[in-house]
Amino acid sequence: MQVYGMSQAQAGGILTMLAVGLVTGAPFLSWLSDKVFYRRKPVLLLSSAAVTILTGLLAFFTDDFPAWALYALFFMITACGNAVGAIAFTMNKELFALELAGTATGLVNLFCFAGGAVFQPLLGAILEHYGKVGDAFRLEGYRAAFLVLFASAILASVMAVATHETLGKR
């Protein structure tokens, strides 16, 4: 909003794409896993790679997108990022015996919420560190925050490579 000089309504429309991507990403990724690839890991790897590329674009080209591209970018980040919901929970269930599936799923769920608990204050601190111009955070602060997300996406992609295929293992 501040970097692009958008109104709150315009920025809200773009942020709405996060919710749309979240709602549509999980069923689509599940369908890809079950009906197209017949495997879980390729969908997890492709999703992780897509999120890494998209966050990299935000980190290195923070102020270079036309407004229409922001809609697509924010949609794709959550649609692909939702591989955790669609694929990781399913892989988790397939890795553990039924007696342990609830506990294992609870631990995976913990990390989803822990991410929010860590990243919200961390990214806010980064933005505050770079300061404001008037009432707007500086572009450099947004770039630094997106670099942290990009580094996290790289780490998640590396971890996705380390996973094992689970479809049909039981």
C-alpha cells in the first residue's frame, strides 16, 4: 500500500487474494497429488520451489510490480504455500501408525502457528528497524523483511527435498 501508493481498499483487494489462494490451493494441490502425479513429494517440491521463487521476486523486485501482478503474486504465494495443509498433513498421517497420527498431526499444526508467532514480531521489528518516512515504512524495510521470507522459503525447500514419499506406503 505504502510502496505502491495504493488506497486501503486497493491494498485490501490484493490481500484478499491471500485468502482466495488459501481456500483454493489445498483442494487443487490434493487433486494434483492424488490424480495427476500419484505422489505427494513432487507436489510438495513444486510448491516449495514456487514459494521460493515468488518470495525471491518480492525480495529483489519489491517495488517493480504492476498492481495486477500483485493480485497474482499474492494468490500464488498462498495457493502454493498451502502445500503444508494439503500435502504435509497427509504425509504426516501416512508416516505414522493410526495410534500416533493425532499426536503427530498436532505437532505439525504447532509449527504452523509457531511460524506466525515468530514471523509477525520478527518482520515487524525489521520494518521498525529501517524506520519510516512520514507514516509509511521505508522500501528498504520491506525488502529486508521479504529477504527473511525468501531465506525461510529456501530452507523449507531444502527440507521438502529431505522428505520421503508416503503415498501408497501403507
